[in-house]
Amino acid sequence: MMVELDELEGRIQAAVALLAQLREEKRRLELENDELKNRVRALETAAGKQADDMKPRLKVLEEERTTLLDERRAVARRVEEMLAKLAVLEKAVHV
């Protein structure tokens, strides 16, 4: 009977040690989880601010793109006009 009680006591002590270890690990994971939540909040805030800071720059770039496209169209139109005039001149010279 004493042997059985000693075995039972050993198993209880092992269970208590395991329970203490699991509690400590849970506490550590909860702290780590809180730290990660804080970091995510900080990153979200920074990302939102950065996005707000980029809006004016994006607007300027979009306006610049529109201007460049308009200039490109104007140059293409002038080149087509010059090619048409060149074709007329070539016909006049070959007549």
C-alpha cells in the first residue's frame, strides 16, 4: 500500500509541476500576445498616417501623368501633321 501511495504522490507531484509549468507558459504567452497586439496597433497607426501623408504626393503625380499624356498626344498630333505635309511636298516634288 505504501508503494502505491508513493507512486500516487509522485504522479501528483509531476502533475502539479506540469500544471505550474503550463500556467507559467500561459502567462508568458499572454504577455507576448499583449505586446504583439500593441505592436500591431502601432503599425496600423503608422501605416494610416503614412497613407494620409502620401495622398497629396499621389495627387501631384496623377496630375503630372495627365499633363504628360496631354503633351504626348499633342506631340503625336504635330508629328502626324508634319508627316501629312511631308507627303504633300513629296507628291509636289515628284509631279
